[in-house]
Amino acid sequence: MDDPKARRAALPVRIYRFYRDGFRQMTVGRTLWKIIFIKLFVLFAVLKFFFFPDFLATEFTDDRQRADYVLEQLTPSTQGSRNLAQGE
């Protein structure tokens, strides 16, 4: 009989071999993976420059000003939180 511990220990190796052999035998799949990686590159590298400018670098001169601005945007103001607590 097979030892359950030995089967569990061999499971990661079997999974690795399954994918390794599958990728080696692919023909159309390689082309599809290349298309996927090109699309990801376009999405994350190229479009970032056009649609996501570095706002903090252009508006503020040093890290302290940037940190203060981010903190101000992320935390509610004291006046606003007091009114919310009173139900106004």
C-alpha cells in the first residue's frame, strides 16, 4: 500500500511536472501566453504614462508635503467627524 505521507510529499513534485510537461508540449499556447504578456505590458507600462500622471511629484516639492497631503486626504477632518458623531 502507498504511504499517505509519501503521496503528500510527492504532490508538489507531481504538480510541477504536470505543468512543466504541459508547457513543453504547447504549440498554440505559447503564442497565447506571448499575447497575454504583451497585453499586460501595454496595460501596466505604456498606459500608466498616459492616464496616471505622478500627481504628487508635480504638485509638491518634498516628501514632507506629499505625506501631509496624503494624510489629509485619507483621514477625515476633525470638524467633520465631530458632526458625524452628533448625528448632524
